[in-house]
Amino acid sequence: MNIFTRLWPAVGANDTRRTLALFNWSASLRLWYDNIMVVSGFAFVNFALALNIDREKVGYLVAVGFLACLLQPVGLLIANTIREKKQFALRISYCEPLCMMAMVVAVFFVPQAWRVPLVAAGVLLAAASVHTVKPMIDEWLASAIPAGIRARYLGRRLQIVSIISVAAMLLIGGITQGMTWITQHVPGIGSMGYGLLLIAGGSFGFAAVWVLRGAAMPSTSVSARLSWSSAPEVLRHAPFLRYLGAAIIYNTPFWLAAPYYQVFALTELRLPEIAIACCMCGYFILKILLLPLAGRWLDRLGPRLMIYLVSPLYVIFFLLYALASPERWWTVFIGWALIGIAEGGYSVAATSALYSVVPESTARPAYFAVYNIATSLVGMAGAAMSAWMLEHWLAHTSITIGSLTLSHFQLLFGISCALLIGCIFGTQLFPGKEPRKKQSGPRPQTALPAE
């Protein structure tokens, strides 16, 4: 049976087939963790608001998570001295959900004045754990995917996790909605109900790491080493630097606005959690429907043209967020529907392009480390900047255009919309379609061998 239609690998599956299937399982379990634990998600935002954290400060918590990316080179240098690199990566990965769960428990036993710093510390330590080994995990997956099926595998992988995201989002939305009702009607519950939900989310993060125990690490990943001598190679590799520049330019408007999607929906639009969950499910369903086609379109169009084609939908998305209000809450639903269509193309194109520009060499982890650090630093700057803008520059600012009044959150989304119009031209730095090579004789085998 083809690997793309099987989630759990058979006992007799070859190493490549089994490893790719287990990575699918890990990504599926990780979705439950991310949907619950992500700092900008509605479950965590409700938890933070119940702890009396100002909604404008959520961006700072997101920035703290990005700050931990600076530990990635340190983790790789430590890994150079570790014989069992796979075990090292897994053991450090366990620390991420454990740190978040420990923070949630500890926050109820400290004075009120210590709660905000403790939440920030928990987010930082958890992010530090995942960033320490993220380049190794990225390189592990990249090396495990045969080049001939990369686009199709990534498309099907995203389809699998998107299907699970629909179920996860609906269930989490319903549970969070119930927690909100209990918090409003049962005195003394406060943030405890949201805390229990976050602890449950942490267990999924732990399981996502646990399933990778059976995944095989390719010899190229085992032998990969990071040394300071790798830096010149990375900095001289023009295709990688162009891709990095494209990713930073294109995603800057998103890093500015992303921390406040759910904050805006919960506190400004006053949408119930289940409504937000349904909105996100519509996004995932559209993404699921398009992902099988995205891999085939990518082979025909190449990453650059694919991203150009979906970019106008992102612009409309930000515009609809800027126009949203309690009376026009439906604009957010339309925006996420459009973004589901766009993400189907962009996610496959960008991921496949990254794997294609990183060369097959022992310095592969260094490439992923540089990419993660650069994008995380820009993401940190964007989140912190948006928090500062909302607290200071836009704090008491509103603009009235006819019958339309834009609050400080709507102005932030409007700024992201305007920025993206210019940043779209960064797409030119993404790799284009690879030229088809002339062949003599039979076509090479591109599918995984049958069991």
C-alpha cells in the first residue's frame, strides 16, 4: 500500500516508508499541542487574559518565544559531541511540553505579581527546548524524504494534518467555549479551567515526540556536524540566501499581525470560541481540498509562480481583517476561507523550495539553523513591534472613514495589508521551476518501492 494513503506503518515496512509515516503521526499529534498551547491561539489567550495579562502584551509573549531561536547553534555544537544524535534530539524535545505544563501548574502557586513573569519564563524555556534541536529535526525530515516524491509527500502530509486539524479545532473550540461559560458562571474558577486544557495539550506534545522513537535517522543526518567553518559555505550559497531573503521579505507583514488574530476575534469582535473554531475549520477544509492539487501544480509551475498566484488572496485577507467589526464579523470568516485557498499553494511551494535549495552536505544542519534564526529574529522583532505599536503609537488612535471607524487593532491589520502589497515582490527571490532534464531510456523510479 502506498505510503501516502497509510498513516501508521506496517511492521514490515522499509525504513524510509516507516520513517515518513511516523513523521506524519508526529505532525498529527503535534497539531493538538499547537492548537492548544500556541501563545497566539484562543485557548492560551483566554488563559493569559484570565491571569490579568493585558491583551496588547500578547505580542511580547510571542516575541519571547522567538527569542529562544538564538540557542539553535548552541544545540548543534553540543550535538557534535553526542554519539546518539537521535536520542539527544528526542530527549530535548520532551522538555518543550514539560516546561509548558510545569509553568501552567506553578502559576497557581505564586503571588499575582509573579504570574506574568512566570508565564514569560515558561514560554521562553519551552521555546528554548524546541529551538535547541529544531535544525536537527528539520534536517532529519528533509534527508528522509526522497527527492523524487518531495512535492507529493509534502502535499499529502499537509493534507493529513489538515484533516486532523479540523477535528482538533472543533473539539478544542467546544471545550474552550465550555471553559469560558464555567469561568463566567462559577465563582473562583478563573484561569484554572483553561490551565487544565493547556495541561491536556502538553500531553499531546509529549506523544508527538514519543512516536519518533521508531523513525530511522538517515546516515547523512547522523554524520552531519556543525562547525564554525560551515558558516562561510552557508553565507556563500546564493540559492539559499535568495530563498532566505524571500522568506523574510514576504512574511514580515504576517509576523506583525499574527499575534493578534485571536485577541482581536475574542476581545473586539466578541466571537465565541466555537465560532472561531468553525472559522478555522473552514480554512482547513479548503486547504485539504487543494493540497492534493498543490503538489501537482508545484511540479508544473515552480515555487515562484505558485506563490505569485496566491499572493492577492493574502492581501484581501488583511483588508477584510481591517474592515471587521462586531457588526461585520463575517468578513473574518471570508478572510480565513481565502487564506485556506492561499495556504494550500504557499505551504507546499515554500517548504519544497527550502528543501531544494539546501545542498546535500554535512553542513545541512547549519543551513536550517541559519534559516530558523534569521526568520525567528525577524518574527520576534515583528511581534514586539506590533505590541509596542498597540500600547503606544496606536493606543488611543482611531480613524473614521464615512461610517467606518477603525480601532488600533484594525489599523494594525491595515498596516500589514499595505506592507504586503510591497513585500509580494520579494517572491521574485524564490526559486522558479526547475528545467526538465532530457532522458534516454526508461523513466527513473520516483515512487517508494512496494512492500
